Amino acid sequence: RNQLGQQGLWSMGISGDLPIILLEYYTPADIEKLEPYVRTHKALRLRGIACDLVVVYREGGDYKRMHNNSVLEAVRASGCEYLLESRGGIHVVNLEVNPPEIYYLLMATACHSATSGFLKRPSTEPYARMPLLPVPPALPAPACPQGEVRVFGGNFCGSRFVIPRQGQNPPAPWCSLLANPTFGTLVSDRALGFTWAVNARENKLTPWLNDPVADNRGEMAVIRLGSKLFDLCANARVTFGAGEALYETDLWELSCRLSVRVPPDAMAKIVTLELENKGDRQMEFETAYYIEPVLGVNARTNRQISFKRQEELILLRNPWAPVSGVAFLTADAKFDFISDRASFLTGRWSNTAPTTAPDPCAAVVIRRKLPPKRRERITFVLGWAASEQAACSLEKTLHARKTADRPELPVSQDEIIIKTPDPKLDAVFNHWLRRQFVLARIMGRTGFYQCSGAWGFRDQLQDCCAVLLCDPDIAKRHIYRAAAHQFVEGDVMHWWHQLPLRNGGSRGVRTRCSDDLLWLPYTVCEYLEKTGDDSILSREIYYLEGPELEFTEEDRYFFPPRSGVKEDLYHHCLRAIERAKRFGVHGLPLFGSGDWNDGM
């Protein structure tokens, strides 16, 4: 697991947070290949590209000493002796005196491995990337019986927001969140975005890039017609509704309708492609759902991702992931699978066995012949589960539902509708803001410009005040959650990641920020005023425990255990107030620290 792997690297003086280049040799002749690597490592370092060069061998006795001298001579000849056994430096490991696990660990974590067999002349096979073309100009906006309200490069038609791509492109990606409390995806008007499970930062299934030009393009729905590849999201007419994103376009006689949904009760992203051949001849096509898997915080460890095909299910696992579990990719028809990114982007879509690749992808490809005047529907699923058995069970459940209607999925049963002299304000407030606010701030804690995944003590209490009239149950649950992250001394965790218990549970920071504290009693008072439900005051909740910050510490990131002390919510509020009451020598409240300084 991750922690054991890090400890194994630390035992060799390797930090583990930098890329590792592994050089393995067996004979004295191989030492000649070391010096170019040492020089390359030095050149990379001088240009600000830090990595660890690890040299391993297997010999003992006098031969061991001779090898060590040879390595040192090669390092000295390159003027890099000062880099030996340093972070971002050169490390020499004799596998003869280390357990086999050390070798497997290095092989698993290295971003590049070089042995005598690897140092052959590179292949001269041409590497020609097939361009991903945007679809032709999008369809015009459909007629809206209720009347349209144009805003921000699109049109509100009732509860739906339509971007027709007729010279009205928003200046930056217009994003929409589709989520439930444990799973979600952030799509945009030009890309399929990124997807997470359990925690939007700690367990990204696909990459979050925060790139306003390229967008989040770690997922794509692609179709191949003849020799041309088309990205079905780029330049399509986009419709964002409650619980769904829809991309529509015409590729000559082929009408394409791509929908994206996240069920309210399943950890899965369902991508459905509906095709109609409006022409008079049969059309052959290939369509693929492509992802660049992460299964962790970022793509740094994606080389460790393993693939396993189990019937019509592709299972993906990253042993270095902070959240243990398995992602899966599947379709409702027989498919080919591609795990090498270069193969996919060069159009080599032939079926391959799932294998680990230095630059991995996961793509399922379906081939079809569509007769004239006929329709075809293909469904892809990207999901996550705690185990392989759970993944198979979830896939079967979703497969059984595939013929069900797609309902609108409002966030709650209550709605607040405003009517003002400004129809744009009415449209954005009534049909967009509250739904996206709850999905982004409460369920996902993520967005295009920030991907936190954490619960902020102050942040989400503020957010709960904003949804009290519509979703009081959301506010009540988070008030309890916030109180459970208060220490016996009255201070609180400034923010924390809520992970499964098998991955450590809550972990976050204890700080000196004073602006968190009064938001607990403030939000409780807001809840009492808006709902009249004073039963929450008697709810008993455990505190956390842990050593207070030392005089020299500003904060501490750790896993705090639950205390044996439990009190009702009323006394939790009192402890927060008492902790916040800090006065100076003149009896004035001290300014404190944080984004909302109480002294203000």
C-alpha cells in the first residue's frame, strides 16, 4: 500500500515525491551506459526538472566493491558526486543485500526503467497522431414555447440552458455539475470534464486540469467515420438540464445525441450515445469512450494502475491511491479495449489485452453498421466501487435499469421562485444557481477553478445558511458533521478530508484560525430561526482529541482520533464561543486570524 511503499523508498534515502529513473545493470560492461544517464540527470536538474536516478545491481563480495567504485567513478567523471544519496539526486542500491520487495517497489514506482535490453536503437515506425476534429457547426437552438432568456452566451428555456454554438460561445468553459453525495462529474459546454468518487481531490477517476483554454479533456466521446476522428462534444449544441447534460450534432447524414447523467443512488457516470442514420445508405462507424485514468490525487502515479478484464467489465486499480477501491469501465455491447494512450490517439483501435503502460488510457471501442433510416443506442459507464465484487454488482444493477426513462433529478422537493424586473436574474436564480450551488459546494466541494474535496468548517457552515429555506436537512446534517470535528478544547479542524474508515477516516488541519469558531453557533441560530426545530440542541456528539499546537506551530495536518467526551450540540456551541472569547489588556476582542477575522 501507499504508506508501506513510501517507507520502503525512504529506507533508501529516496523521497518518493519525485519521478524515479531506474537504471539496472549486470556486468562491468554495463557501467559504460551509466555516465550518459548521469549527465542527462544533471542536465535535467539544471533546467529545473527534478528526479531521482536510482542505479541497482546484484553482486556480492569483491565484485560488489568493484561495482561501487565503478559507479562512483562514473558519477565523479560527470561532476555529480555531490548528488549522491540526496533528494533529487543519485542513489545506488545493491539488491544482493536488500529484500526482493525493494526491487519490485522500484520497478513499480519508476517513471522510466533502463536495462541492457531497454537501451536498443529505437524503432523507426512512424508515429502519426490522427487529429481529433470538432464536429461541424452545431444545430440551431430549438424553439422554446415559454420564450427564451439569453444570458452568458446561451439561452434559458424554462429550466434548461442551451448553448447553440452559433457565434455565441461563452468566453470560458460553461460548466455544469452532475453529482450525488459520494460521486460526481464536472462537464462543460465543450468537454466531458472530469469525474471523482468519494472525494473530489483525493480520488479523482480522471484528471482535473483547471485549463480555461484546453478545458478538462481527460474524458472524450469519439466517433470515427472512415479515416476521420470526431470529438462529439467539441462544437456541439449543448443543453444543461436538471440531472443531465446533452450534446447534439449532425455529422452529415448521421445524427448524434450524447447524454451524460449521474444517478442519485449510484457511483457511476452514464454516457449514452443515440445515433440515427438519416441517409439512404448504410453507414459504418466506430465509437469510443476514452478516459485518462488517475485514481488518486493526480496522474503522478497512473503508471501503477493495473487493468483487468472480467467478461464485459474493465477493472482499474491503483495500489497507491489514497482511497482504496476499484474503478470500472464498460458498455452495453461487445467492445474492444485499449490501454495505451499512444495507440488510441494514433487511431490504432484494434483489440488489445489490458496491460500496464507508461502512458496509460482506458478506452472501450464499439463497431457498428447502421442501416439507412435506423437508430442505434450505445451506453457507456464509468463507475467506482470499494471492491471488484461490488463493482460487478453495481454494473449488473445499472444494466438492469438501462431501459428505464431518464427523469429530471432536482436537488430537493422545495423550490423558491423569484420574479423581478430582470428576467435574466430570474432565469439564473430559478433554474441554475441553487441546484449548482448545492452540487458544487455541498456534494462535490469542487468546481472548474478549485478542486478541494475537503469540508471547510467555516465554508460549508456558510453554505448551509444559504440553503436553509430550501434544504434544512442538508444544513442539519452538516451542523452535526461540523460539531463532530471540534476538539475538546473548543477549537476545530479548519478543514478535513472525509475518507472511508479503512483509509483513515477524517484527516485535516488544526490551526490557529479564529474565524471558524463562531460560525457553529451562528449557523445553529439561523437553523433554529428558519425551522423552529430546537431538537438539534439536545443531539449528543463526540469531540475530537489531539495535542494542542506548540508555540512554534501555525498548523498541524494529522488524523485526530475521536475523544471519549460527548456533549449535546448546545454545549458544543458554548465551547466554541468560550474559545473565541479572547481579549487584550484593554478588554477589547483580539483581532484573531483567518479569512473572516472576527475583529472586523
